[in-house]
Amino acid sequence: MKIAVIGGTGLIGSQVVKILNGSGHEAVPHSPTTGLDLLSGKGLPEALTGADVVVNLSNSPTFDDASPAFFQTTMDNLVAAARDAGVGHAVILSIVGADEVPDLVYYRAKVLQEDILKAGPVPYSVVRATQFFEFIDSALSWTADDRTVRLPDTLVQPMAAADVARAVADVTAGAPLGGTRNVAGPEVFKLDELGRITLAARGDKRTVVTDNTAGMFAAASGDALIAKDGAVIAETRYRDWLAR
């Protein structure tokens, strides 16, 4: 199959391209560096010419109030171009629990992205993943100073980006789901606990202070960010990933 991978030069996209090409498909990466502008639609018809599948792994440059407009515009452009090009399957990557954290505008924006795809004319699949191991450093930095890192005790079930990429590639190579596949890591942590594990592994002497008002994930409560029954559970454990 010929597969257009939008956002194909990023953390997940570059790995998806490699996995698909290694499996005998023709996966072509597209991004601003290759001349594609998803916001304006420039380069999109060319990117989708002859494609059997399109995977959209692009992301809003911010997590703030601008994110809904980004996903509205880019998905409208993508769905229309995919329809016009006769693409038979459209795949997007979203977030486990996106619809359970309404106080986070970025999560509402991801639900909007899903809804636009589902309402469109192209057969589709949504892959929802939990937080990436690779983003833990960002979460630590949001509310940190030289001595402390403040984190809520929000439950998270993180997974390696490599496992996310494999999950996306598997769905992309298959028939359209007409629904959602949830994927998650094998372990559940409290975010403050995960912070302590991370700092200890790196010899960072800062203290993690539990603060349920700190950072973006403070808006999530209970098991909102935890995969429910039926999710695909990845193999990579956080401490093993850290050790590597």
C-alpha cells in the first residue's frame, strides 16, 4: 500500500514510516520540511495523490486556546483532500481519556479532531494512546524550580513512543476500524510517584512535592487517563526504558 504520513518527520511519524516501509509498504513522510502546510492545505493534494491510506500525526503547536482552531482547520482540509483523492482509509492519533477531561482545552480540541474525522466521508480509524514516556520531562518542567518539582497525584499509564508508533502502524496497515483502538503502557503510576522515580534514576536531587493544582494533568481526576477494558497493552516498562 502507498501511505501518506502527515507529520511523518516527527517523534512518532518518523518511526511509523520506518515500520511501514520495513513491512513492505510505501510510506511517504510529509511535513512542513517537505513542503506541506496542513493549515493552508498547500501541498496536500500532491501528498495524497495515489495514496491508499493517510495517517495524520500532526499536532497543534500549543496546548492553549488556539488548539481547537488548529485541529478544526487542519482536519477540514485533510478530510476534503482525502475524499477528493479517493483515499480509502484515514488514521489519526489521539489521547486515551480525551473526552473525560473537559477542563483541558487541548483535550477538547483532540475530541473535536476525532469528531471531524468520524463525521467525514472517508473510512477511518482512531488510535488513542496514553502519555508518552518521552514527555515526562516536559511535565516535570512545568512547575519546577531549582529545588522542587510540584506534581499532582493524577493516575497515568504512560507508554514508550516506539510502542505508540507500532500501534499506529498496525492500525494503518489493516482495514479501517470505523472506531477507536486504545493503547497504553503496562503500568499505572501516580504522576508524583513517576516524578520521583525519574529524578532518582537521573541523580536529580530535587524534591517532588505533591500538589494537586500543579500543571496540566491536575485537571484530570480518578481514572480518566487510564486505559479501560479492551485496550492494547504495550510491553515496555518505564524503569526499563529509563535504564536504556
